[in-house]
Amino acid sequence: MRYELLIASRYLRSRRKSTFISITTLFTAIGVMIGVAALTITIAVMNGFEANLRSRILSLTPQVQIVRFGAMSNYREVQATASKLAGVTGADPFIIGQGMLTSKSAARGVVVRGIDPQNPAAVTDLRRYLEQGSIASLIPGTASTTLSALAIGSILADKLHVHPGDAVRLISPISVTGGQIQATSAPFRVGAIFMSGVQFIDETVIFMDLARAQAFFGRDGVVDGVEVHLGNLDNTWPVTHELEKIFPFPPYRVRNWIEINQAASAGFAMLKTVYTLVLMLLIAVAAFNLVAMLIMVVMEKRKDIAILMTMGATGGAVRLIFIIKGLIVGAIGTIAGVALGAAGCFTLAHYHFIHLPREIYGISTLPVSASPASFAWVSGAAMVLCFIAALYPARQASRQLPVEVIRWE
């Protein structure tokens, strides 16, 4: 063991004349521990919220979307080609329209999305959020009634006061030959009610069978685009670039969820950055308590430093002793903080004692997504701050003049 490390560890374990210095050392380590634990738990919860929100939004909105200027009549060919790409789990054509959905007691504006209910890629995610009814009810001919079925959000169902099986009417303006706008309407029934937890989806988006949507909006044989579903969202840009090569612009346009939800993604990233910076300041405050603690240790150990230097220790060696001491205190606090943070994440993930309003967040407990990478970079950042805090006291210790110390003490 190098003598610098040996002396630094002995200084840490020795009984001091001043109890205040020992207490300061303890509270410095505790401050680092609390800061590291708070930051790791916050990052885990923020990552959990982000992953949960992203999965809920992307289950009912496009991941990668292929659209064409004008109507897309070759959508079956586009669907088959996109489905063969690596990283793609499926593709489904869709139609988007706007209208007003009315019941016996209320009316609401809606966005209609026509999908193929027999295509697993189109309905697998939607099934996860079903509260009442069945997606199979959207398939034509599956019910005794002649009315086509719709899947609507829970908020919209509450506002219209409807349940599965209730009759509703959809009204929508469509363009006819000559540039005129004509309103069309048709009766439907509520076949399923879903709750994604995303307010604008649960309040405004409804789903119907693709063929029925084509007939209702007067777009027989054409669609608005093809949605491509990914097995892993990390493949978003590679798949997007590959599709852009196959379906060049113009007449096609390929967009992904990052571009579509750019404002939301940027806002959430900024929020997470702000939280991280605020909690990093908490660690910095605890780490810079090392400055006061080490300065007091330097003052207490002036004679020891003078004797070491008269025995041949260089200024760099003395400086290293106090840097090592500061890093040891920081490491103790960081390790304890990582352990406390891991315990906190485990507790939040397995014991749901914090409850959230489900109608707002779509979940009733805090989502936690802890990763080793986040623990590693928090630990590294804490140690860097402790190292920076130890530099000034260590420098002051190395500038002690043995002659002056021995003369006056």
C-alpha cells in the first residue's frame, strides 16, 4: 500500500481532538448519500413515467408512418413490402377522418381512425387497454345487429353516457364532385371501450373497421397511409431510413413517432434535465462540505504535515493524502447512496404505497425503470464533485512551510 493511502485511511479512522470534525465528516458522507439516493430514485421514476407514457401513446398512434400525396391505392403492396423489413413486426393501412359522434344525450367532436380489426399489428396494443367490450366486435358480421361497431375511449364514453351495445350516430362532412362539402351520417353501436390514460386519445379518438371507414368517408379502395409497427423502438431511425429508400420522396413521405411527437418528447427531456440538474446541485452542496471538513483536518494536522515534509514527503504526496481522504469520504457516501437508491427503487416497484389518480396518469402507482447505467453515471458524477471539492484543501496542505509550523507550534 502506498504510504499516502495508508496515512489518509489512518486520518479517517483516528480519534480526533475535535469531535466537531468527526461529526462534520459523518454528515458530509450522509449528505452525499442522500443526494445520490434522491437522484437515482428520481431518474428511475422519470424513466418509468417516460417509458409508460411512450408505450401508451405509441400503442394507439403511429410508430412509423408511410403516407402519399393524394390517395394511396397501392396500400396492399406497400404493406407487404414494409412488413418484410428487419425490425418490423407488422404493418396496417389506415384512414383518418373527422366527425361528430352523438348519443341520445350528448355530442362530441372526434377523430376517426379506420383500421383492419383482423390484422394483429393493428389491434394487439389496443387490446391491452380495453375496459369493456371486444375488438372482435369491429369485424363486420360478428354481431346479430346490422350496425357496425366502434371502439371509443373511456372519457368519450362517459361524456356521451354510453356503454357497449348502445347506439350512436357519426356525422362527418365529406367532399363530393365539384368541390362541394356534403354532410354524411350513419348509425353505429359501441362495440368496445378502451382507456389508454392519454387524455386526448381517450377523449377524441375512435376506431372502426377499415372497409366501413372507406365507405363512410367515400374513399373506396384507397387509404391515407400505412402504419409500420416496430419490435424495438431503438430501430426507429434505421427502419425509417430504409423505408425512405424504398418509398422515396415524392410521392411518399415517411415519418416516425419522434417527429410526430417532437414537442412532447422535447418537453419531457427538458423536464428530466431540469430535475437532474437540481438534484446534482444537492450532491454538489454535500460534496463541497468536504472543503470545510478537510480544511479543519489540515489545520488539526499541521504538525503531522510538517513532520512528513521534513522526512522527505513532497508537496504532491501531501496533496495526494488529502485528496484520497476526500475521495474515501465521497466513496462511502456514494456507495451508501447507491444502496439506498436501489432499495428505494425496489420498494417503489414492489410495494405500491404511493397512489396516483388513474384517470389523469393512466396508472395508479409510480412507474419505476432503474438501469445500471443511470446508477453508474450518478456515482461517477458524485465522485468527480468530491474530487473537485478536495483539491483546494489539499493544495493548501501541500503549501505548509515545515519551518514556520515547527517554530510556532
